[in-house]
Amino acid sequence: MGQPIKVLIVDDEPFSRVELIHLLETFPSIQIIGEAETGESAIMKALHLQPDVVFLDVEMPKMNGMTAAKALLELKKVPFIVFATAYPQFAAEAFRYDAVDYLLKPYDEEQLQETIQRIVRKQINSNQKDFGKPSGKLAVEADGAIFYLEPKEILYMVRDDKLTKLITKNGEFETKTPLKDLESRLLAYGFFRIHKSFLINLDYVTKLTPWFNGAYQLEVEGRKEMLSVSRNYVKALRARLEI
């Protein structure tokens, strides 16, 4: 999936919007395209901006989040809905609107990470239903030539100083493209960020070993080196790997 996931944030509390924007901006696959402070405004902006996802507060004046969600589901382009609220008692009702998740304030960064991964999977599935399986190759320059790599041949990538190294079945390549840009382009091919410096192909993960302070080490098929998995990514990684 090459295109970022467009997000509209709806909350009548400015500080809550600022906090959520700050957290979401750490995800390279997410693009904040707008804010709204009322349910009515959320619907109008959704019509105009065509977001992929709406983060929606529940308790708002006039039109509350549940009523706004019902209206959003009637749009021609129906966005994914994530309820974000300080009130746990509305969770059961929220999922009547096919919500992707129900986040409680103050936001838990690990839970938000899981929510984003869930959104990414849903977006990928939606795109594949519309367009079939992803196709295309990754272009990298080496020895004065351009090589076109099949994503399925790439084991993992690591950011080293100002270059990104691509470790493949048939050798190593380098590109100046930042890891976050490659992550956005390769999400549909089963790649997953495990650390600020590592992006891996999930198909080649063979072993996950506890390390220290909640972090893990990971092994990939055909390689002897151990890759670091930051503790913030461990839970979401296991959710992706395990049946």
C-alpha cells in the first residue's frame, strides 16, 4: 500500500485532539487530513475530505459520536471508525457501528499501535478486494545500474547512517530512501516495523527470543544475525505472526 492512510480527528476538546495528533504523527503510514469539534462538522468534513479513518469522540454537544457514526456509515465512501473517549460504558454500543477499535483516554501508546496495525490490515484487505493482489517491484541503484527487486525476495531492511540496506535472498543492496518511506510502500507485501532501524518481511521470521526490559531478538530465515525488536512493537508483532 503506497498511499498513506488519511485520518480525520473529531473531538470537542482541543487538547485531546492535539494529544492524539501528536501520537498519530509517529506512524509513517498515517496522514492527518483534518480536525472537527462537533458531530455535524465531522460529517461535512468527511464528505469533503474523504478520510480513510475517523477517530471519533463519543460525548460531544448537540450530535454525539454515536449519532455521527451512524451518519458516517451512510456516506458513499464509508470510513473506518475508531471511537476515542473517556467513557468505557459506550464500548458495547460502539461495535454496533462496526468500529475498528474503542480507545480510552488517556491514550495507551501500545494499544494505539495495535489499533493502527488493525487499520492497516483492514485497508490492505479493502484495497486487495478492489484491485486484486499488489504488484510491482522496488527499484534500487547499485554499481551504476538500477535493479528491480521483488518484495518477496527481501528478508529485511536496516537503516544505517544515511542509507537503508536491503538484505535479500540474493545479496545486499543500498538505497537513500528512508525506512519510513519504504515501510509505507511495502505494507501490502507483509513488511512490519520492529524497531526504528529495522523493517522485516514477516514471511521469513523463524524465531523470537526474549531479551531484556521487555525487548526481544528476532531471527530470519537463512541469516545468523539477531535483529532487535523494541518492546513497543512486540505485542503487535506477535499478533501478526501467530494464528
